[in-house]
Amino acid sequence: MKNFQFLFILFLFAISVSAQKIKYEVSFPNILHHEAQIAVVVEHIPQQSLVFRMSRSSPGRYATHEFGKNVYAVKAFDKAGKPVFVNRTDGDAYIIPSYKGYVKLEYTLYANYADGTYAGIDIGGVHLNMPASFMWVKGADQVPIQIEFELPNKNWQIATQLKPGNRPTSFSAPGLQYFMDSPVRMANLISKKWELINPDGKKYGFELALDAKAADSSAQSFANKVKRITQEAQAVFGELPNYDYGKYVFLASINPYVKGDGMEHRNSTMISLPIVFSDNNGLLEVFAHEFFHCWNVERIRPKTIEPFNFEKSNMSDGLWCAEGFTQYYGSLIMRRAALDDDASFVSTVGSLINTKMNTTGARRFSPVESSKHAVFVDAGVAVDKTNYPNMYTSYYPYGAAIALALDLALRTKFTNLNVDGYMTALWKKFGKTEIAYTVAGLQEALISYTGNKDFATDFFDKYINGHEPYDYATPLKQAGIMLKQPQLGKAWWGTVRYADANNLTIQNNTILGTPIYEAGLDVDDKIVELNDMTVSKSSQVDSIVRSYKPGDKIKIGYLHRGEKQVTELTFSESPLFQATLFEKEGLPVTSEIIAFRKKWFGTKVQ
Ligand SMILES: [Zn+2]
């Protein structure tokens, strides 16, 4: 009897959980005007009232976005089709005060911005990023979700990482987190497929679902290159992740009507490039970057973004690794897959070094602090001015510059250690196990990987939790790369952008520590005189500056809010770095250099 009661209770419980259902129905009756009609049926949720809401953040996008603004005509009905009272209690929240086990909420979505963050609805194609499109029920995160689309064009196909259903238009997700992470692209798609095999023999399917005006042969050639990227990335970690439904899909819209973006997801990426498609290697770096994310950030995941909060963006201290190291690998994989050449890779190296050494944000703040500012900068929208040029350097290139520093340090201070090995160690510790990491955990992993506590602690103290300068020049010599500062000895007053060639109104915040900043000039000031001589063209200014030497002084007359001011400026010299190959400098390229380069940026595919 006791056992029977227990079983009976368990049975009731099982019924109540399995009966909980959320189902979306999506149609496009007014596609010409970029609208979708969305209905969501919510059944058997154990709540007396339901709160439906639009998100304010989106997986992979770290700033806050107000997706609620493009939702309207919200109505609710009971099972008999009778209207149910629905009350808007916040910009993005709608409450059904009396819920009796069934409600169908309907609304109109306007979407005309196809990129990885927002949504775009057009007769040319539909592009849905889920948080920008779908209201969800608070407190029902674990309830399985079904979705059914009514295709607006019978020639279209649907590409997504959602679990396929029994029709080509029906899909499902095990819960809210996966559903929100699964963008959908529908259009007349060109599909190219390939397979890769893991060392354990397990096969995974890959698809390039391309929305572009492309000849089949150029789409195939492009897909072959994307395949090379997937192979080189697999070689970094030694294996592919166990994709949830055995498959990874590149949702790629390459046409002038989308907005430029790339957004990673667990088993897919949404890439939108606003250009006419061509089989051009220049388009591929974003594929390399986003694909690397299926390890780094989707599974090797910072604890600070797990679980993802859809009501308010998560602040993370780990984006220098999640995004910055991924950015480094975007360039490295392009070179390893021979989709880029040595000179272009080395020019990227130079630009990363300038980010670390010559941007004010990186000179003043650590990569950890830069990461925390993402909640405002990652496509965050505001109208007021900021002082980012003086206090913020993006964790993308900044983190990539730290990855470069770590890679060079490991390759030159140790035998057979490198960032590939460190990433593989992170994969084994945090990725495969899906145990979210802390920054301290990353440091512990570097201690274990190198077996050298002093090195790892010093590296994290100085360059990840700190912002000390890094000596790139010495290790780069081993790769036959020369780091020069070609502007030394030439007069310079800082980087200044004028309104145009004939209007010397300064458009940018002047940069802390540069002569023009120290002389007191700032954004919106207009230079009118140099040494009492009237100037009005940028070419005049450039030629006058060229006639001076570092340390010389010049009198500047300028207008601040229309009032004439005069100041004195002392020229310095630009610290800008440039990286070049030894062969360009006429220096010998030894067999050691060739071997170093091969290990660093030669192919890793057997
Ligand atoms: Zn990224």
C-alpha cells in the first residue's frame, strides 16, 4: 500500500510535468511590411497567473537590448477562443492574471534588421533571432517547447539548430535556454553538406545553409573552404564537441539586405554579411571565429554567463578569453587553413600588439575590467557621448593580444607548450565536462598545463588581472618577425580626425597622454591657427607638423564653443608598432625560424 501510494504520487507528478506544454505558431500574413503573426499556446503550467515577456538580452550578445519595442497587438484567448484579460505591466511584460491551464497569446512582431541580434522579415528571407522574436513565460524555463512555421514561400527551406520534428516546418527545444539560443533562417537556401569524424569514430554532419545569389559551383567552393576551417579547428582540440543533434549548421546570409554580424550558438552560427556574395577568402574569418566558439564559450563557458539571463545582460569577467582568444584563433585558423598568407597574418599580429601597447584602455585597465564593460558596449545603443577612447579597449582585440602574448611566451619559454595545448586543457577540464569556469579556474588550468606556478601566476597578475606592457619583440624574433616603430623621430601630436579636409573641427575625443590632449584640445574644438598662421585644411596642418621634430613646440589657436583660445603644444613621436617578416627586412630566415612558423601557423590537419 505504501509503495502503491508512492507510485501513484509519482505517476501524478509525471503526468503534470509531461503535460506542461509551450507551443509557438509563426506565420507571415503581412510579410511585405515586415510583420510576423506569432501565437503561443501555454498548457498545464502550474501557475495561477502567467507573465509573458520579451527578452532584454540575447545569447552571445553581452549588452542590454530592448526587444519589447517591436511587439504589439497583444491578445489572449482561452481554449474556446474567448478573449482573456491581458495586462501590460512593463515595457516588455504582459500578465494574464487568471490562468486556468490553457491560454493562447497572440502578438504581432515587426522585424526589419536581419543580423545575429535582431530579426528581419522580408519576402527575400526571414531571419529570426529568438530573443528578438519570441515572448516567453516566466518560471517555465524547463518546459519543452515546440514551434511550427507557416512558410511564406513554398520554395523556401528552414535552417536552424532546433531539433527537427516530423514535418520540415516543425521543430522543438528541450527548454527555454536552448530555444533562445537557436536562431532560424528561412529562404531559398543553398545547402552544402560534409561530415567529419572524431577520433572515437563518431561522425558529425555539417551544413552551410547559404542565403545568397550564388552559382552552385562558387557556393561549393566556398563550402569547401568552410570545411577546411572546421578541420583546422577540430585539430586544435583533437576532437569536435558532441553536437546535441549530431549536426552543426552555418546559417549564412550574404546579401546586401542584411546587417553585418556573426553570432555563435551551441550547434550553429548566424552569419550575416551585407555584401553581394563572392567566393572570397576575405569573407571567411568570421566563419573561423564563430566556429571556434562551439568549443570556446558554448562549452568552455564563463560561469558569469551561465545560465543566460534574458531579463538583464549578464556581466562577465571572462570575455577576454571567450571572445579575445576566439578572435586570435579566427586569424590563426585562417592562416593554418591557407586561406590567408604570412604577410596578412603578420599584419594582424602588428595590429594586436598596437591594441595592447598603444590603446589607452589597455594601458589603463586589465582584460578582466574590459570584459566587464561589455554590458554597455556590445552593440549597446545610446545617444550620449562616452569617453571610450580614453578608458575602454575592446576585449576582442585586447583578449586576442593576450592570447598572442601567451602563445609566444609558451612557445619560447617552454618545450612543446603553446596556446593550442592550453585550449585543449581548458576543453578537457571545463568544456567536455561543461563545468563553467572562473578566471581563477583559468589560472589554475595554466598552472597545471605548464607545471610552473610562478609563470602562470605572474602572467595572470600582470596581463589578465593587470595591464602591464608586454615585450612582444623578443619572442617574435624566433618566428622571424621584426617589430618596428617606424614613426619614431617624426613630430606627432596624436590621432586627430577632422570633420573633413577643409574643416579642422576635431571629431574624436583626443587621447590622454598625446600632445594635443595635454595642450587642452578636445572633441568639437576647431583648429584655426598654427604659430599665428591661419589654417583651414588638413593638408596644411599635416605639412606644418612634418616640418617639426619631437620636442619642438608650436602655438595653436583654436575655437572652443566659438571662443578663440590659444595654447602651446610640445610635439612627441608616435609609438605605433609595425610587424614585418624578416624576409621583407632582408634578414636571414633560418631553418629554426621556418620550423617555429610551421609549428605556430602551419596546418595542423593530418
Ligand atoms: Zn565571438
